[in-house]
Amino acid sequence: MSSERTSPDSFSREYPQRPIVTAVACVFRGDKVLLIRRGQEPNKGRWSVPGGAINLGEKIYDAVRREVREECGIEIEVVKVINAADGIIPDEAGRFWFHYVPIYILARHMSGEARADTDAMDVRWVIREELDTFDLSPVTYENVVRAFDMAHDLGFF
């Protein structure tokens, strides 16, 4: 009997055997939120918010700080959870191509200049009125709007 264990990164993101929990950040700098243009599937080329899979043993807030640092090169202050959502993307045959459970987290920009790195093709700081001009998934759009409302209520701007 082998004592070998699979590493936390050995699971398949495409056609997974189980949902993958992710931590994604709605990062604010004043009255603007950070959007990234995705460089990988799912939704390659679409705009989203930075984040990614939570590693085994990693806390949600630690994961979101790490992911934002890796994708955008900035440091954030995590404020609170906004929402958890369903990210289920079927293929043409109706099989589950991707299945994520993103946990949306409200955060503030602390330091660094945002730049596209690792999984991001581009980054932009966007005011609320500009959201409709970006190709966001409906789930992302809904949660970014929630984030704007929460950020405003908390006095971010």
C-alpha cells in the first residue's frame, strides 16, 4: 500500500470530480474596483476580479491575499466576505467543464501598483458607472455591484 498522497494542486480544474472553492477579491482604491482580464479558462478574455483556488490548509483570507499578490502584484487589506456563489460552466455536451464555488471578499488596496501577472492579461481600476462596458459574467457583475454598495456603506468613498 502506497503512502503517497496527492498534492493540493494535483486536482483537475477541467472536468473536476468535485467543486473547487476559490477566494476572489473586490479590491477598492477609493471609488474604483480592480478588474482583471482573465488569461486562462474558464472565461479566458473576459473581465473578472482577481482570485483563485484555496489550497489545502490555507485560510480564506490568506488565500485571497496570496492570489491578488500573484495576479496583480499588490497588497490588500481584507475587510469581509461579500457572498459565496456558484460558478458552474458546462461544455457543449452539458458535462461540467468547470465547477467553482467563489467566495467574494471585500478588500482595500494597501500598496503596490496593479499590473497583469500570472493568470491576468490586463488590469483596470473601474468606477461603478463603467461596469456595463466590461464583459463580466452575470455572477461576477452581481457581486461587484454588491461590493460597491458595501464599500460605500463602509465609507470607502
